[in-house]
Amino acid sequence: MTTSAELFATAKTLIPGGVNSPVRACKSVGCDPLFIARAAGSKLFTVDGDELVDFVMSWGPMLLGHAHPGVTEAARAAMLDGASYGAPCPAEVAMAQAVVDAVPGIEMVRMVNSGTEATMSALRLARGVTGKDAVIKFEGCYHGHGDAFLAAAGSGVATFGIPGTPGVPEGTVRHTLTVPYNDLDGVAALFAAHDDIAAIIVEPVAGNMGLVLPKPGFLQGLRDLATKHGALLIFDEVITGFRLAYGGAQSVFGIDPDLTCLGKIIGGGFPVGAYGGKRRFMERISPEGDIYQAGTLSGNPVAMAAGLATLAALAQADYAGLAARTESFASTLAGILADKGLPVVRNRIASIFTLFFTESPVTDFATAKTADSARYARFYAHMRGRGVNLAPSGFECAFTSFAHTDADLEKTLDAARAFAG
Ligand SMILES: *Cc1c(COP(=O)(O)O)cnc(C)c1O
């Protein structure tokens, strides 16, 4: 048997940091990663022979649970007919129809291979149709690793972002204007100071600084400001799409964005993203229009089959029931920690929640950062030692799924009861 420790040691000599995406290395919680042999339902099974109740769920996609039989069968059947054609296939049309039917703001859609590609492409489209260059993004929101979105969080209102990583040209991030989440006045001030704003991009419910909900009126305020100033409103629903509700956050909050980015859930675990929106904008995409965007593997038949099977199952799913179970679970979990005298703030919507170890309400990145990371690291390690896989960072979400059982949730609560703080 090769252990996680042995695999990680070898991986570090071959792959930067030993991982293909940074947070997986578990650095911020001071642990080494577990290597997963297989997953089923709500469970991960490690190469070390351990079984964990999973609340990461591949960072959101596995809303139906791991290795869902319908999704697995659909992908297997599609694979027998070839993995990729580089030519159109029927499943792409079915997928486009399913997305257009589900998401109110999407009249046309283009499939890509990741959430990162979706947001990069949507921003290019917004810049192309408006003829403007700047984009407003919110501190603590994540839109994938495209250059334009890596402006340092923490930059003040109306100041230009600085590159958050070496390798991003100053000139690129100069067009990225950052403002705190939920700060509508800050957005208005940016529009007053800049006449070259192509788009506002926002996670309608923020899920990448831990879970942070939009204040009442925030999203409608963004809609109104974008319309008033001739900018496009881009909803990054890569997490919220098909998770908050079948129609995404825009159906829950009743907001009509110009463009919407999807990812995670729509691939059923395969690498898929999509961006779509108003027909008059989407018609500008090549080859119908003049704005270029392409992808060798985009819309590949195996991913489309898995995604379609996922959407078909979700169309019948009891979202309200899962939300109620998640609320009861998250509030019990928070109560267990609070009874130990620990400060806990609980943010939750639908099947997503974050417990922040802090006193103050968490409404933006600055308040999220008041949470005690050292305590979260201890909590993570404690829970992992008792067979519960939480996100390896306090600034991430916990995701439940339709596969989580009462026994899974009880096991998790029992593990938390034994946490010393
Ligand atoms: C995960 C995520 C992305 C990036 O998606 P990838 O598939 O990792 O490229 C973009 N936006 C949001 C809101 C995300 O959560």
C-alpha cells in the first residue's frame, strides 16, 4: 500500500507543491493532504484506508453525491462512443437547452472547460460589446485565475488594484477596480470616478471568503448602477448555479444579469464551465459575431452526458428539504461550538454554510478576516482525525449534498462535541 505521506513526498518532487490546485495542499491548516482512492455518496475513501464524511464535495460540484449512479452510467455510456470529436454532437444542443430552460437570464450559452474560462470569456465579451476596459470586482470574491481577476483583495474604493501575483502585468490589473462586498456606495463612487467601466462581476452569494450573503438591495443596486452607466452585470454563479436553486441565485433573488458564468455542478464532476446571457450580447461571440473564443475540448460528449444526467436529477430534487436539513445541521453544529464558549458566526444559504470563529457578523472580506484561522486549523485537524473532511481553510464553504445521511450528520456533530477549542 502506498500511503498519503509517501504519495505526497513523491508528488512534491514532480508537481509544484505536490498538488494541481493550491488549496488542496492543506497548507493553511498545517496538515498534509490526504490522497483519495475513491469516493461514493457523501464519503471519501483515502489510500490509507480511512473513510471520511465529505463537506468539500469537490468544492461544490457533487450536489448529488460522489459517483451518483445515473451520472456515472451516462458518462460510461457516452465514453463508449468516443471521448471527443472536435465537431458538434447532439448532447451539446441538449445541454444548451437545459441551461437556457433553467437559468432565467440565459438566452444563449457557450460551453467551456472550467469556471476560469467562463469568467475570462464573459469579461472579454463585456469589454467587446461596451468598448470599455475596466471591470469592478469585489474584495474576497474569486472568479478563477484569469489575470484580470487577481487584483489584490484589500485595495480601497476607487484605487486601482495591484497585481496579486507575480506574472500579471500591471497594465492588466490597472483595469480591475476593487471594492468591498455589499458596499453599494463604493460601487457608485467607482462609476462616478471612471467612465470606462465595462462590467461589474459579482458572486451573487459570495463563496470564496467563506459564505457571505448579499445584503437586501445589494444585487438590485448593482443591476441598477450597471444599467444606468452602460456596463454589463455579470453574475458569477459557478458555485451558486444549480445549487441555491435549479435556476441559480438569480432565480432566488429575482435579479436579471446580462451575463452568467456557470461551472462546477453543470459538469457533474467533469471539467466544464459555461457562460451565457442575453441573446444580443451572446450573438457577438465568434463565429456568429466578432469576439473570439474557442475550445478544442469544449462541449465534449462525455462531460455533456454527465452534466445532462446531473441536471436531470436536480430538476426533480428537493432543494427546500436539503436547505432545511442543512440549516438544522449547521445551527446544531454552531450551537455545540458556542456552548464551549467559542465565538461562532454562522452564515448559511441553501446547502452551503460557513462557521466563522469570530464575534462580528461577517458581511465582507474584512469581517471574514476577523475569524481565528489558528482555531480553524485546530478544528480542521480535529475533525479530520475523526473522519470528517472539512475545507482545508476557514475562508471556504461547507457543502452538503443529497447523499448526506442523518448518520453522516450525527457522526459530524459527535466529532465536534469532542473538540477542545
Ligand atoms: C471555482 C470558482 C471559479 C473557477 O472555476 P474553476 O473551474 O476552478 O476554474 C470561478 N468563480 C467562482 C465563483 C468559483 O467558485
